[in-house]
Amino acid sequence: MILVTGATGRVGGQALRRLMEKGLDVRAFVRDPAKLEALGLGVEAVKGDLDKPETIPPAMAGVDKVLVVAGGWDIPAEDANVIAAAEAAGVGHVVLVSSLGVEAGVASGPFHAPGEEKLRSSGLDWTILRPGFYMANAMMWRDTVVGQGVFYEPTGTGRHAILHPADVGDVAAEVLASDGHAGQIYGLTGPEAVSSADCAAALSAAVGREIRHVDVPEEAFRDGLAQAGVPAPVADNLARYYVMVKAGEFAMVTPTVADVLGRPGRTFQEWVAENAGAFAA
């Protein structure tokens, strides 16, 4: 039995579907079972909350493997709660979705680092997935793209190899379904490094009107995040990530998605084609 947390999210939901397609025994851990039922997957669901550790152990009964996808504001606690419950239940293998920003201490990396440390020091078999920046984060641009035809990022001409969340879910499912991944840390990126101008061009082609990227000073970007109510630690880590993107420090492309899945990762153009309606004027 494989337990999937974050089962109605982009990564966990994709992993859940792929595992079911493989004919594996799967259980979903969700805050709202009705939301999962609406997807029509017909999978067993256990109601719980990663922020409420007492709700997790019942979901671990008979579980051999766990996918940990923390999705709240308190990622360190959520990761720790699932790992502790997995240890107590004698689970065989835990796959943790972390962040490519762990080593650099940017983006969501600082929030995932404690969970990585806890998992590696546990007695569990483990695999850590470190995805880079998700293409789905482009949804942060939606309001200004729709209203003004622009989005604002302090990235200059820097490039980063953003990736489709579905590819992370597919990799997670493959790791859970096959052997040879224990003790591995996999850095995951998209198939190419793109600039914000490249993203603007892809959006323009998809929606049929000009969309522009406007480079802004870091402080202006930080002010915008604060006005939007983004918590200060999250805003700081994101702004520092963009500084590194602008400097070309996240332009690397890893082969892991293709190596694990036997196919290239999805491109930003593919993601935009799937989500063009969200950016229509």
C-alpha cells in the first residue's frame, strides 16, 4: 500500500493517478475527501491534516511506502509530522518532495531542509526529490497579465530551467513503483532554461496578444509581495532566488526527469497551452 499526501494537488494528484494507472494499491491522505471524490478516481481516501499530527497515524495502517508533499505554510512541521508517523508505523520507504533551493538556501529550500535532515537521519529508506521552480508559479502573473498585458519579475535576462508539476508527480510515481532509488537525491528541472522574456513570448503566442516581461528592482518586487500579503520569510527566499536567476546561477538543466521517465520533460509552451484560458483578457 502506498500513501499519497497532497493527493488533490498538482504533484500529489499526478502521482496518485500514475500509481493507479500502474495498478498499485494506493491510499490518498486529504483534508477534504469530497474534493477527491469529485475527481472520480475511485481511490480510498483518509481525511486528515498534515498540520495535525494526530490525524496522520490512522492513514499509515498497512502502508509500505509514503509520498510526502507538504503544501501548507509550515512545511518543516508538516514534513516532520509525516516522517514521524511513518517511523512509528514501520513504513519501508518514504519519498519526500523537497526543493532544488535547499543547498542555496532560496525559494522553498530553507523550509524543506529540516525535513530532509529528519528523513536522512531516520531509520527509513528514503528518496528525496528536489524540483526546481514550478511552471505553475506563473499563475502569480495572472492579474497583471490579464489587466495590463505585463508581468513583473526582477530576473533581467537570467534563465532558469522551470518544470511542469506533472513531471514531478510522474517521477515520484516511478520512484515509488520501482526499485533502486533508496538513498538517492534527485535534482529535477525542466528540459531547457528559459528567461522571463521567453515566457512572455510563449504566453503571447498562446493568448494571441502581446504579453511583456518588465524587469523591476528587487526592492520593488519585495514591496509588491508584502502588499500581496506574502509572509516575510517566503518573500525573502523568493526574492533571493530571483537574484540568483538574474545572475545565471539556476540555468542548469538536469537529465533526471528524462532518465527516470524515459522521455523529455514538458516544456513551458506545453504548460501555457494547458493554462492559456487563465491568462485570457
